[in-house]
Amino acid sequence: MIIQSKKVWVMGQFIPAQIKITEDKIERIQPYATEPADKDYQSLRLVPGFIDVHTHGAYGYDTNEPDPEGLRNWMRRIPEEGVTSILPTTVTQSPVVLTGALMNVAKVVEEGYEGAQILGIHFEGPFLSMEYKGAQPPEHIAEGTPAAFDQYQKAARGLIKYITLAPEEDEDLALTRYCAQHGVVVSVGHSGADYDTAVMAIANGATSMTHVFNGMTGLHHRKPGITGAAMRCRDVYGEIICDGCHIELPVLNTYFAVKGRDYGIMITDSLCAKNGPKKDYEIGGHPYTLYEDGSAHLSDGTLAGSTLMMNQGLRILAEEAMVPFDTALNACTINPARCLRVDDRKGKLSAGYDADIVVLRDDYSVEQTYCRGKAMLRQ
């Protein structure tokens, strides 16, 4: 199959080109109109598929639910917003609930599904700070140890690839070191650590920060906190929720100006209410309410996640926060791929890479999404 456009994103620029796809890979990229194309997208933008490393659910399904068909439906439909790879993300809950959730994801991966590719699981909690728990259920926050983590990893059949933890609650940083040494990305979050503790966590294997500015100690000129570490340690990845609600637009602009084009990671932190049916929703067993701006809040007003779609986040970054387009796009594509160490096959349009491609209209709505060469949207 050959698709083409006058705007194909290659090496930080749009060029007129054809993408030749064989099975699930990009076989080659060649000049526009070299061969007859199966689909000509004219001047619509062809960009790499989006990768969401922090998302709890959508379409009425939550990662914590042991519902294989709910997970399959999520993966089948999420390409509607340009997502081609994903880390289903847990929320702090009891060991029984979390174990069932992990086993469910592992079951679906083993038995098969269509759509966005599950690259692993993001294990957010329960090894968090009580003070900075945010919407995480306090009754289930627990001490993190390598032994406790191993039990969850066994249930997940090795699929936990990313973990959020509070380093000040990690005695001797034992869990941080253990996860890093076993190929799991350690992300500092929901934490009351000071700047020095955050830096020591990085020195012992942490390579990311979870939803920077939210659920962590803030930036003060005499107490830089985790937020200060996220901005000062520029070669550490930093997730950021780009819905314009969790973080104001001027701060989004400032964050990326400091962080640069290579280490910011856009996330949705989306909940099952995203594009779901009208009903009462819970996060970790606690009810939440959706506000008109799409944000979710517990009964006490605590922010509890979003209903953001990735293509909307890209538009907000580029058009409202005025972040340079290449920086904004990198945050959805190559940066999360590098963080997850899958940038040898994900995150850019290049020969030999997975044929994960998004066709964007000028208003950032999605015309078509190809997941490993397969068109996912009906036209």
C-alpha cells in the first residue's frame, strides 16, 4: 500500500512524500507521486502515531476493571484521536483489584486485540505519598518494596513497563533501583520529596516525572521541589497534562521553553468518562464529577484526571500555548518512544519503523489513523 501527501513529517519538517507500507512496517519513504498512490491525502498532514503513556481509560472502561472486552473496545476506538500506542494505567486500589486489573491486561495482550498497541502497563500507585496523593484513594496507599512489586509484576506477566512512585517513601531507594535495573521506567510522582531527594532518585535510576506540577512539591525560589528538579534536570523526561485545566497555558509554554524539544511528554491522564456514556463514575472507588471544561473532580474539588484527547492536546500546545509545533509533536511521538525505549520502531516516520501514522486535518481533527499499517477509521 502507498499513501502520500504534500505534508509528510520527516526529520522535523513537512515534505511532499509517499509512504510505502508492507504489512505492518514502513518499507520506504520516497518522493511524492513516484508511484501511483492507493490514497492521496493532498495537503493533509501525515505525522507519527501518538503514544499515550498515562491514561486510565475511555469509553466507559477503566484499567482497574477486569473486563477484557472493555479493554479491547478502548484499543479499537482510541485511534479516533490518533493514538497508536498506549500504556493502560492503573489507579491505587486494593491488591485484589490491582492484581485482577494486571491479569486482565496480560490476558488481552496474549489472546489478541485490534487497534492501538499495548506497549505495557503504567503502574501508578499504590507506592505513593499520602500528602500528595491527589485523587488516589488514601486507604490503599502502601509501602513499596521490591518483593511487593514482584508480586504485581508476576500478575502482569512482565507487562509493567512504567511505575510512578514517591521516592521519599522508598526506603534506601531500593524499589527505584530494583525497577530501573529490571527494565521498568521509574517516574517520580504523587510525591512530597524535596529537590535533593528527587535528584537522588534520578541518580539511582528514575528517568521520568509524572504529570509535572500536579501531585508533587512545587517550584519556589528557595524550595525548588520536584517541579524544580523536573525543570533543572533537562535530560529527564517529564509528563505533562495539556488540557489547559491542570496547567495554565503560560505555564505550558514556560515548561517546554525550559525543557526543550526532546524530553517533554504529553499525556491525557484520561478517565473512563472520556467519550463514555452518561453515568456515575468512580476513580479507585471514589465518585467524581465532570466539569464543563472536561476536567474531573472529587467531591472536595480535587482534580481527578481529564477527558483530554491527544489530538486536542496537540492543538492546545501548538495553537494556544504557542509551543513550537515540532516540540509539541515530539511530546506526543518520539519523546515517549525514547522514554519507553521503543524508539527503534516507534515515534517517527522512517523506513523500517512500524506503520503508525496519523492523518491530521488543519483543525487537528483526525482524518485517518493507521495502526501498524491498518486503517482504523471508517470512511
